[in-house]
Amino acid sequence: IECKTGYLNAHRGVCSVGMCPVDDLYILHKIDNFVLKQADEDKQYHFKTVVRNQEEVESEKTYEGAFVFDPIPGLHTDVKVLDFSSLYPNVINTFNISPDTFIEPEDLKSIPADMVITTGTQHKFRKDFVGILPKVVMALKSKRDYWKEKMSHETPGSVMHKVYDRMQYLYKYFGLSFYGCLGEKHSRFYDTRIAEAVTLTGQMFTKTCARYVEKKHGARIIYGDTDSFFFHDDYLCQGHDRMEELSKELSKLCYHIAVKKNNCAVCTLKMSYDKGFKKYL
């Protein structure tokens, strides 16, 4: 089984990168270590762990997660797929979503309006400093890009290509895990308001881009899930260049929403052409 799946090897890598012993099965411990390491590098105090009793935790409401488009049943031809790369990590980075940047309603009046970022849920986050979660998420992305670059210079199937591929996957895995900690009741970062700010802001961008393609280009949305959508349009589906042009249009739209409408300092959200199908069931 190990030869076929490589699970244990991947687990060892996760524990090594996450600075935990190999018998530690919990991703939360590894996420904690990344945040503590960042806090130590920053040489400053960030935020207190919120202390809750079990009754409070169990009584808190659930929150809305990812959005799935209603599929159009049938056999479709010339279907294209656009998606966001690492949607949730980039939402966290773009909107500076973090427990230490979250603005409680009673504190809003004391913060200048130009230093407030608004998410798709209307929750507010500070703009005057970078939160600890965006710092860690982007540091992990930088590490992943480093290993992907090294992998690109190796022959596919070679030992070093596999080693570098495993390393880039490990950092991708950690980057995507940070959102989950916000919605995990046993995490020190648990806050349904912040978790929903990530999911619903992600929904907003995916839905907005899909509506844009429908209204401006007359495309037909066939399906979509979380960070992507599938569509058909005779003009857009003519070639790769059309997809590149459309991806640039959508990335500009994301920048406008984030920076111009919601006061973000940056926008790392970009939609790109993922793949195409001659036939799609």
C-alpha cells in the first residue's frame, strides 16, 4: 500500500515541515508551530487565545462553506474550465483576514475608514498592518514556489523530480489547511465569523466571475465547485488565446473588486485557464 500511495512518506514530510514528531497526527499542532515561529520572527505579541468553555463552543452556530453551481445534465461539447489558484489562501492574503486584524463592531469607530477592509460578509479587517495568518500563508506560498521552480528543471519521473514535487505539495497542503483551522472548534484560531468571511468572500469572487462570463460573453455555465466553473461558448472555446484573454479580464475584475471596492492593499486573486474538454458528461 505504501509503494502505491506514498502516504507514510508524505506524512513524514508533513511532520518534518510542521516541526512535529512523526507520531503526531493532528494538523492543528503543525499550524500552531508555523504561527508561533512567525510570531517569534516578528518579535511582537499578536493576539490572545480566546478561552471558551465546552458549552459555549457547542452552542455556536455553524457557518456557510463553499458554493457549488447547479449542474446542467447532459453530454456537452467544447467545455472550458477556469479556476482560482489557492482560492482561500489568496482570500486570506488579499483581505488581510486574521484573528489579530479582525475588527469587533464596537471598535470600528476608533479606526480610520481608509484603514478598514470589508469582506463579502461585511466583516471588517484592519489594513494598517499585515495579520499573522496572511504572513504565514504567503511565506508557505513562497516556499512552494521555490520547490516548484526546482522541480521544473528536473526530468519528470526522475528521483529529484519526485522529491521536489513532494516538497511543493507539502507546502501547498499547509497553505490550504489554514482556512480549516478557523472553522475547527478545537483550534486556537477558531472563529466562525472569520471562517465565514473566507468562504463567502471566495463565493463572491467565483459567482461574480461566472456572471461576468455569462453576461458579457453570453457563455453558458454548466457546472462549478468552490473555486472554479465550467462553461461553453462558441467564440471563447475557439482556442487557448481566447482563454488567456478572458483570464486577464477576470483578474482585472478581481483587482477592481478587492482594491477599489473593498479597500484591500493588494489583490493576489487571479483566475486562470485550467483545462478543456472536447466532451463533458
